[in-house]
Amino acid sequence: MYELESRQHTTVAAQRGVFLQRTYSTLLGAVLGLCLTLSVFFQLGWAEPMARAMMGGRGTWLLVLGAFMVVGWFGSRVAMTAKSMGAQYAALFAYVLAEALILTPILYVAHTFYPGIITQAAGLTIAGFTGLTAIVFFTKKDFSFLGGVVRWGFLVALLLIVASLVFGGFTLGLWFSGAMVLLAGASVLYDTSTILRHFPDDRYVGAALSLFASVAVMFFYVLRLLMSLRD
């Protein structure tokens, strides 16, 4: 009996290992796909007009911030609910494209007016994501309690953006970006913990999409925070 249980445990552990390998391989593929898509946008000359449209007014900039969070929420939602592998791949492809469209304007501004800042933001994002992932893997702590914090945090942030857009009178600058970086970090902890414990083995694409959404939000607000510090 003990030998049978040991074999079953080994099989489950091996399956989970394959699931995690596929999840992070797919995540890497999504990141590379995003970089390739952004490169194409810049090569086609779309970046400058998109950036000018964003810089045309404060309201447009706030709408971009709101759109980024809404797309992130939608991506995470699909990751948790999509059943078929095809639906998960379609959602991942659509999400990568949407993120490229949203990131292109701010990347153009950063590249033009803040030399070297994109590399710094990417490095800090990679370091932050790696460190938070290591915390989950090595401590084995369940961070599912952060789910409510993340959901309510993003909702409050979205309401602040809407309020600033409608009523004016206050700006969402340095402190907002810093708070969003912290919230994105909490999202990475929550997503990683959820993937380790609750995602089925055949939903690695959805798991990768969920992580990609958190990484994209973190990078966006790290970049915005660094830009605010240089102003």
C-alpha cells in the first residue's frame, strides 16, 4: 500500500512539474511575442502617431491607464474560466496584441525623452517578478488571501482614474504609480500561488496568461514610476 501511494505521489509530482514547465515556457513565449509585436509596430511607424494621440490630452492618457487595467482584468478572467485549449490560446494571442497596442505609446515617449529608461524598467520588472516567484516556490505559503486585495485594489484604482477624468482637480502621478507597482506585486504573489495549487494540469496556457497579465501591469507602472521620478 505504501509503495502504491508513493508511486501515485511521484506521478502527481511529475505531472505538476510538466505543467509548471509548460506554464513558464508559454509565459516566456508570450513575452517574446509581445516584444516582436512592439518591434513591428515601431518598424511600421505606428508608434509616433499613437503616442501623439495619447499626449493630445490628459483625458486620453487616463483612458489608456484605465484600458490597461480593464484588459488585465479581462485576461485574468479568461485564464480562470476558459475550458478549451483553443480558447486559452486565442485569449493569449488577443491579450498580447492588446498589450502591444496599449504599451506602444508610452514606450515611444520613454524611448524619445527618457534614454535608457525602458531597459531599467524591464530589469526591475524581471527582478521583481523573479523574487516574488521565488518567495512563493520556496516558502510554500498560500497567498490566496491576496485575491480580495488585488480585486478591490484594481477596482479602486479604476474608480480613481474615472474620477480624475470626470471631475479633475487632482492628478494620478508618482504615488499612484508606486501604489500600482505594489498592487501588481501582490497580483504576482496571488497568481503564482493560485497556479501552484488550483490550476488543472491541462490549463497551462491560461495559467501563463494570468501571469503575463500581472507582469505586463507591473512593467507598465514601473516604467511610469521611473518616468515620473525623472520629471
